[in-house]
Amino acid sequence: MKHILAPVAALLISVSILLAGQGLQGTLLPVRASLEEFATLAIGIMGAAYFLGFTLGCLRGGELVQRVGHVRVFLAMTALASSAPLLHGLVLNPVAWSLLRALSGFCFAVLYIVIESWLNECSTNENRGTVFSVYVMITLTVLAAGQMMTLLYDPAGLELFLIASVLVSLGAIPVALSRSQSPKQPTAVELDMRRVLRISPAGSIGCLAVGLANGAFWSLAPVFTAGISTNTSLAAWFMSSAVLGGALSQWPLGFASDKFGRRKVILGAALLGVGIATSVLLSGNALEFWAVNLVGAAWGAVAFPLYAISVAHANDYAEPEDYVMVSSGLLLMYGMGAIAGPFIASLFMSYIGAVGLFGFSAIVHGALALFVVHRMMQRASMPDEQHMAYGDALATAHTASFVYEEEFQHNVEADSSHD
């Protein structure tokens, strides 16, 4: 394990510091917005703005890397991303916050592109699953740790914004001083969304549904806790419980999908999501502190792994030459859902209260379950022995760096056409 991770140790340290700041900021902003009495709809729009910026970053980040290289882009994006929390603390305005959230989303998408393409370059087919498993584990753990940092100071003050900014800035140092060779420019195929949908309708709609539900959760869960309790520390505990629940169930659900079939696990997780969300909806504001955190852990355990399982299902049906295209398409499906989810969920919360977040989630997971049942009736499940191993699917499909590869190839083809 040591010799596998040694080439990417500096990069993983950067990830740990960066995402701790990101986790702190992601929980702090909705809490502070609630304290400032921003409208729920305005907070939902801020969440949608983040994922809009993230999607744009996935699409345009490759062009930046092509022009000036990985290290310079990484340093530029950390500088921009670290300025955002400072400005949030200085300018308490919903419109300004929405613009800053879009900026943060763009910056972090480009940072993921650099980080993940670097990880891909430094790993081999034999150890890529291990490298990305450690990467996912670190990501979830430090996000939870960052969320717990909201307990250090009063969210109504400026201190937490300063800490978030400092963490993002410090995250640049390990990469800036790393002696690892920068990644080579990758190549890929042009994105064809119709083909992605044909290859795996269930995987595609699964990623869209996860974007809708999880995008709303990340943006509005602190607003939910503020609506059911005056204890501002509950948001940090609730968000951390959800993240840790998702981290603990990621591999058990993944291996269950290897053994019993992806769609059966997606269906089961979606139905459990409906049950958990409905129980919250019916309970109203009657949940105690411990019950809220148990619900958060249970919901995270079934909701967060759905993206990876949906991606694995799509890759089961894709040819090797389609892996990059499929991964890009699925990430964009997730991004579209994550843009719309916070906005729609905020409307639910405006009309039926804080529990409207889980009312929206129940509808999304219910619709996903119905679609999966429909697809199971349309196409037989793939035999277990033909599945790509779940760990291999994670390594093959991992997120933003592949959108960069598609974008880079598009730029190469455009440049060639001008010659």
C-alpha cells in the first residue's frame, strides 16, 4: 500500500486540506443564510448556482489546463476558491452569494479535474482501484471533518469564513511543492448523450435522480435542521452523520451489486430512501437530536452510494472504448439534476416547511424505483459473471477528469481543423 500511494501522497494531502475547507463552507453558508433570514427559495438558488458553476467548470476546465498546465491552473483555482468564503463573510446579500457559489463550483470542478487526472497518471490498471478507493475515503472523511468545524465558532461571526479560506489556500502548498510529474494530455472520444442513454437508461436516469436528491440535500440540509431545531450545532452533526453513513455503506452496497445485480441494489436503495424520507416527512418537527442524526446516517447510507452503483451499471453495458464518453455523460446527467434539485426542493420547503426537503427526496427516489422496475421488465439483467468488478468500475468511471478528457479532445480536433 505504501509504495502505491507514495507517488500521490502530496496530492492526497492537498485534497484533505482543500476539501476540509469545502466541507466547512458547504455547511456554514446555509446555516448563516438561515440566521440572516434569507428566503428558503434564495438558499435553494444558491445551491443550484454552485452546481451550475461546477458543470461549467467540468466543461471548460480542460481548455484552461490545455493553455497553461495543471500546476498553474491548480494554483489559480485555489486562489479564487479561497477568496469566495472571505467575500461571503463581507457581503451578506443573496444575489452576491449566488454568484460566489457559482464561482466556487467552477473552481472546485477544475480542481477535481487536475487532481483526478493526476491520480490517473500516477496509477496503473493494477492499482487504480486502490488509489481511487483511498481518494473516495479521504474525500468523504474530510468533508465530514470540515462540517464539524462549524462547531468551533458562532456561525454568525466571521471566524469560520476565515478558517474556510485559510484551509483552501493551504491546500495549494503540497501540489505546488510536489516533485511528481504533471499528467500528460489525455485523449478521448466526443460525447454522445443519445448513445449514453441507449447504453444504459437505468444508469443515466439513476445519475439524474441522484443529482436531484443529493444536490438538494447538500444545499438545503442545514436549512432543514434550522427548521426543526434552534440548535445551530445540529447542522454539523446531521451533515457529518449523513456523510459517514454514505462512507460506511459504499463498499457493502457496491459488493452487493456485484453479487445480486446493480438494478436490484439500486431499486432496494431507492425504496429504502423513500421509506426514510417519508418517515421524516410524517414526523414533522418531532425528531429529537439523536433521532435526526440516525435518520441522517440512514439516508446517507442509501442515497450517497447510488451514483457509484449507477455508474458501475452503465459501465457493465459499455464497451471499453466508451468508458470515457459514458463517464462524461453520466457526470453531466448528475450535474443537470444537481442544478435543478435545490431549486425545486426549496419550493417544497417554502410550501410545507423544512420537512419538504425529504418530501422532494421521497418523490425522486420513488420515481427512480418505478423507472428501474420498468427497465427490469424491458431488458433482462446481465449475468453476474459478466459484471465489471465494482472497484474497477469506480476507478474507470471516476468523475470530472474524464469530462476534461472529452473537452480536450474536442479542442484538439478543432485546432486540427484550422490547420
